[in-house]
Amino acid sequence: MFTDKGLNGVATDNIAIKVEDLSLRFGDKFALRDISLAIPANSITAVIGPSGCGKSTLIGCFNRLNDLNPEAKVSGKVYINDRNIYGLRQNIPALRTQVGMVFQQPNPFPISVYENVVYGLRIKGITDRRILDDIVESSLMQAALWDEVKDILFQSALKLSGGQQQRLVIARALALQPEILMLDEPTSALDPISTLMIEELIYKLKEKCTIIVVTHNLQQAARVSEQTVFLNKGDLIEYSLTDRMFTMPLHKQTEAFITGRFG
Amino acid sequence: MNTPQAFLLAIKEQWLKFVSSLALAVVFFALFGVLAIVIGNGLNFFWPKTIQSVEYSSAGSSPKTLFGYVSGERHRGTKGERVWLHLDSYERARNQTQLVLSPEQIIAQHTLSGVARIDLNDGRFLLSQPQYLRAAGDVVELSQLAVLQDATAVIVKQKSLLVEGELLSINQDIARLRMQGGAENSPAMLALLARYTSLREDIRELDRALDNYEIVLLSADGQKQQLQLQHVRQVFYPNDMTLWQKLMVFKNNLLLFLSEDTRDANQSGGVFPAIFGTVLMVLLMSVFVSPLGIMAAIYLTEYAPNNTVVSIIRLAVSNLAAVPSVVYGVFGLGFFVYKVGGNIDALFYADSLPNPTFGTPGLLWASLTMALLTLPVVIVATEEGLRRVPESLRHSSYALGATRYETIRRIVLPVASSSLMTGIILAIARAAGEVAPMLMVGAVRYAPELPVDAQWPFLHLDRQFMHLGVFIYEGAFQGQSTPQGAGMMFAACLLLLTVVLILNFIAIMVRSRLQKKYGH
């Protein structure tokens, strides 16, 4: 099913997300057109492209967050765990606990650090204090935040710095032990040190889950990802191993973008 | 740049600055004037004023003297005539005598020491010089006033216990016996009648005892008169008081005003029933309006599709806020009182018809009408608050597997809570001051009973109640004839203003606390 744009050295055995002919329209306007790709499990995939090319929309299809926009019309198939999430009778809240998402602006809920982390668990109906305590500790450890917040767990999360807030949001997603974690420009609102921390964190997390990072920052894509998706105006232009894309891009558009001639 | 043009522009600039600052000055003076008049007159009502003794000549007769206050001015022609309250005997106090004197009539005017203001238990007062007290024919020093007042209070209490207790029950027994056709000379009836007569005798005895306690007063024109101590509530000498003593009297008057029942057709005494009625009505209204308004706003922002029908509904809601309140009053009367209340009576209280139970203006209908009136305020404020909750918070909640209900309950409502609070407080502030609809659906100038008492079901939603706004409205009419009523009105105005200010203050505190808690 893959077009000639795909499969440039990307592993095909252990697939986490398989996308077939995915199109998405807002009204009459196509935001994504006939996208097909397969994302390997336990790897880091970067999604790059100029502004408005559909990067965020693409990952919004993987947890069906695009459904919140009543104008969005989706066609095609997205398989996660061999199930088409756009098929009939899908449990969307359950899907979203499997596919975690972190947004561009750090947006913790205006409640305590602890309550932020257990938010998804409470929704799931877990009330046992010991289980919650354990998960809070392990999630904050994984997000490299535990040492900084262990004494202020019950203070408002809004008191944390931007970088801490972003790691808290990651911990909040990790608390649900997702199979896939998607980060939508997670460092664009952060300073260089926080950015570095988040990148290191992403790198460590790939053992636990499949990671998709939308980024504006080409160096970041080159630094952290194993394969890269390049989108332009809703079309998938090139999907290949990151090293290969940045050294010998197959398409003129890709070359123009990564050399900074547009975008 | 062209010089004349620049000059013109500079003039325009200055002109706008001048005119706008003038407008602000006018606004400031208008607001300040309102506040000054209400606060000045309202507080003046409680302040013990100096009693003047005035020597005056009335047409053709020898000069006379009176003790009095200036209660107002009348301007006829160029002469500034002054209205004097002239209350130096019990009879004059009862009739609230006033005297109009022009400046030429006044021969001399001074402040005498030893002149007292004597507040009576019926709410009126008189001005005179107390001389001494009399107890059972003996002359007693004025300093013993408190002791004798306690003694009379004990007797008055005994008397009221007899009158309202035993005498009442015997009267009822006699009436019941007669209803059952008991003969007038049956033994039971005779026993009751004998008991009745002896009770009357006891009461007469107590009355005679009360007659023994008197205060002897000397009026301005030198006449002695007696006043029974049972009528006297307090005696004080404003002319001889230090500032501190005046402050204490001021404080006492203020406390009595806030805690006591009204007396004497709302012209004196306290306004406690009106405060109680206002607060209870407003609380009930909040209970009705908050869930309804908040739910409606939630539907409008979170669920309603973006189409013409919803836009029309939204427009209608915000326009409802502009409907004159008297229209709501008429609606409340026509719909709640006559239709709903009438049907409730026909269904549940048929045995007491034609006397209406709920088919008449009352507390329930008043609070429902006010809830309707303030509904748009609550909906608009809540909607605005819900809309201000950042979309990103909702998205993160959805992304964590929350449904729409969970997102609204756990994220949207807490974050918007300060706005919800604001809406409710705005509604309360609006409802506390409305008069026109209140007059139609349940507030009265005098209600004999509070809507809450010890009798089942404790909260009597069918009862009429007193309301501060209505009280002020009534006071404004009576104030034209009696100065005392006008003073009450200003004091009640000040109280209403204070209540609304306190509510707003609480709102600001609650809102800033919630804002601190939920950021954004």
C-alpha cells in the first residue's frame, strides 16, 4: 500500500501506527490528502513541514482529537493495535488513554501538581490512594520532575516554571501508561535548557512507548528522531530515516525546506 | 507641516480634554452628592441632636416657649420659615405636633441643660425636663430611674403573661363552650366565668401598680405633668452629653434600628423584618436562579450548535435583561400568583377556599419572579466565564480520555467558578433593590409575622413579607407629612446601600480567591 515516497529504510516489522489513504477536510478545504505511512513501535518519529502544512492535524487524527472540530471530515484508515480507530463503535476516551498527547503551550490544569498527574486515572475510576501515589511518583520520575516537585505536590501546578510545567504535562500523559506519546511542538515555548531536558526525556521514553514529535526546529528533528515525515500543504512529500532525509533528500521540496529556502 | 493646521489640531486636542474632564467632574459630583445625602441624612437619624428651647410670639398673644428640633424648612416668598417639632407633652408626641415659625416670630433661642428626650415604647418621643420620679406616692431621685424601670418591666411582663397566656386560653374555652351550646349557667361555664373575672381583677391590680410608677416632667412653659414609667423606653439628655456619650446613644439607636420590629406605621422602631425579608427573598431567589441560569449557560456554550435558532435564543436572553422590571412584576402576578397559585389552591387547599393560600402574593412568588428577572444576568455572566476557559485546557482534558461531561465538571466549571459567582452576586445586588415587581408579588409595608417561625413547616412560602426597597418607597410618601418617617427612609436607604455594598464586597473577595486558586 505504501507509495514510492515511503519506506526509505524505515523498519516495517514492528508497526505501532499504520495509516492508509488518510484524508481530512475542514469544510471543502483539504488539510490532509491521501496520507499513507507506518510508524515503527518504540522509536521516535519527527513530523516537519512549513506552518499550516497539517502537522498537528495529522497527529490529531491518531487520537481523534480532530473530532472536536465539527467541520473536520475524515476518510481513510488509521490502525492502532490492528484496529481501525475510525471504524465503527470505537471507544474514543479509551483510545485517548492509549495515545497520549502533549501540546505546544504548557497547559497544566489549575489544580495541584498531584491532581494534575492523577487526572486521567481519576477519570478511569481509580481511587485507591496507594496506586495513585505510586503512579504519581513513577510518572514524575520518568518525566525527570520528581526531585523538583516532590515537596510541593499539593501546591498549584501554575506555580511551576514553563519547563517544569511542560514536564508535568508529559508526566500527566505518562501516568496513563500510553503506548504512543505525541508531542506537538513541545519545546517551542521553552528556553534552551528546558528544551534540552525535554529532548533527553523524549530519548529515554522511547523504551516505554512510541513517540511522535511535531517540530518546527529542524535541528531538533535531526537530533532526536529516527525517522522523519515531511508534509507540505497536506501532502506527504517524503518519509524516510532521519539521517537519510537530512543528508540526501529524495525530493526537491524536501531539500528546499531543510536547506531553509522556504518554510 | 502647515502651521495653521497644526494650531487648529492643538486647539481641538485641548477642547476635547477640557470637555471630557468637565463631564467627569459632573459625574463625580452627581455620585458624590447621592452618597453624601444618603449617608448624611441616614446617620443623622441616629445621632442624638441638641434640643433647642425657643421663645416665640404667636400672633396677638404673650410670648411662649417650646422645646424642639428644627425638622425642615419651608420657603414662602423670601422668608425662610422653619418647621419646628414641638413635642413637649405626651399628647403632642402622640399627634406629632409641628409648628411653623418665621424668623420674626422667634424672640430668643438657646440650649438649656436638663432638657431630656424621652423615647416612648410606642416609638414616639417627647422633649421635656424631668423633675423627679414617683413610686407609690413617694418621691424618688431621678438617678433611680433604671431601678424603677426594672420594677415596671417586671410588672409589665407579669401582665402580658396573664393577658396572652391564661386570659387568652380562658376566652377560647368560653367561646368553645358557647359554640358547643353550653348553657350560660352550667357549672363549667360558671367556673370559667369566675376565673375570668378574677383574672381581670388581677390584671386591673397590676395596672394600678403600674400607675404608681411615674416620672414628673416640667414642660417648656412651666407646666408639670406626669408620665407613666411603663410607656418610657429611655431617657437621655442630649444637651448635657459628652461626645462619647452621644456616640454610645448613636450606637444603641443603630443597633435597635437593625434588630427591632417596626412600630407606629413604619415611622419608628427598627427595620429588622424588612432586612430579614429582603435577605430571605434574595437567598431563595439565588436557590432558584443559580442552577437554572448556570445549566442554561452550559448548554449554550458547550452543547448548542452554531445555528440561527441558537443565535436568536442568545439574543433573546440578553434582551430579556433590558425588559423593565415592572413587566416581570405583572407577569409574576398574572402567571405565578393567579395561574399557578390558583391551581395549587384548587388542587391541594380546596378546603380553605375561597381564602387563598398560594393564590395570593407571597414569598415564593416574589422569589420566583425575581429569579426570572435576574436569569439573563446569570446566564450572560456564566456564558462569558465559560467562554473564557482556554480551549487548550479542554483539549488536554479530552486528550487524557475525559468525556465532555467530565471535562465540564472537572475543568470548565472550576476554572469558570469565579465568573459563576460574579453572575450570582450581580443577580443578588439587582434583586435586593427592586421595588416595583415586589409590590405586586408579595412584599407589603407591614407584615405581622416573619416568613420563618417555630411552627411547622418553619419556612412559610405563602406569607407576605417586608422588603427594604418597599419600605423606602413607603417612607418616601409618608416622609412628606412626618419628619420622623423621612429620617427612617434615609436610614433605610443607607442600610440598603450598605447591604448591596457588602454583597459586592463579598463577591470581589470570593472572585479574587477563586481567581487565585484557578489562575487563568
